[in-house]
Amino acid sequence: MTAGECTYFLGPNVKQRLAHTIVGAIFAVITWLGLTCVLAIYFHRFAHLNLTYGALGGVMAFMIWLYWSFFVILLGAEINGETIRATQGQPLQQASEKIPGKIKEKPAADHAA
């Protein structure tokens, strides 16, 4: 079990099988490696951040890499969630199809001064 697999298996507070989390973990690792290579090429050849930002150029590049890395991790978790939902036989709902329950009004508070 790799670190990515442990993150997706042990992170959420739900009961799940190991087979459900493999899809998102493999996607996340492959995408993260590809993203790292693409960003390395981009920063080396095209984006000369040290000319624009001086000594903070490395910090800027690191923050961009962190942002995209966390996005890939969250995307892998989302893939795992949809895989679990699809294998359990529940219909996949889009956000526009969700119908909220009845909303009850709170009674007005009696503020006697």
C-alpha cells in the first residue's frame, strides 16, 4: 500500500474496500507525476520567475506546484467517491438534481427588554 493509497483509504471516515480507492490513487499518482514533469519544463524553459520576482521566484514556483498537486489529490478523492457510489448501485446525481428537504421556520425569539 503506497502513501497515496493510504491517504484515500484511511482519510475519509467511511467504511470502504481497498479496491474502491485504487482507481483514484492510480489516477492521482500518474497525473501528479505528469504534472510535476510539465511544470518543471515550464519553469525551466518559459517562466523565468527569478527575473520577475527576484529571490521569491522559487517560492512562487513552489506555491504553484503545491496548488496543482493538492488539486490532483482532491480530484483523485472525487473519483474514488464516484467509484464507490457507482459500485453500490446508487444513481449518480448532479448538483442541479438535488432537492432540498422542507425548511422549517424558527419561531421568533421573544426579546423582552
